[in-house]
Amino acid sequence: MPDCLFCKIVAGDLPTDRVLESERTIAFRDISPQAPVHVLVIPRQHLPDVAAVAQAGDGLLDELVAQARQVAADAGIADYRLVFNTGAGAGQSVWHAHAHVLGGRPMTWPPG
């Protein structure tokens, strides 16, 4: 998708601080971190939200979650929050599926 921010990152058209990559995913630091560790894990394929990733049914959702676990492990954190925002009312602002890996401090509820 030519107008998608994350598709531009996948294509290498926008710089990011990549921390982990696989054939089907990329993990990079969030530009507006909400915790000491705040990494986004995205599929290389353009899918609008996590529901579309699950519907793909090809193990991509499993891979995104496994990549999130690896990001946390590589950062040396055992306790982390994994968030998929789905829809504008839930805070999704980029319409390309992505997981937020948040950690490195105690997580409170509600977030903030």
C-alpha cells in the first residue's frame, strides 16, 4: 500500500531502528515510546489489523507473538505487555497490523 507508513518502513523507504527481523516480520522501536522498551512488531504483508492477521490462518499471528517474546527476551525483560489496537476507538492510528511490546517498568492499569 503506497500510502501506508509501515509499508514504507518494510520497503526501506523510511528509516527505523530495527531490532529484529524475519522473513515475514519486522520489529522496530516506536518513535514515541510509552515505556523504556516499546517496540512494534509488524507483518511485512499489509494487513489492516490483528483480526485480518488471524483470518489469514497461515501462522503469521503465531509468528508475530513469538517475535514479540523474542524482542522482550533480547531486551532482558521477563514481564511485558503485548498490545494490538484494533480500530480508531481503540487507539489504532496506522492501518497496518502491529503489536506493541511494552516493558522495562511496572505496567499499570489503565495504561498511562
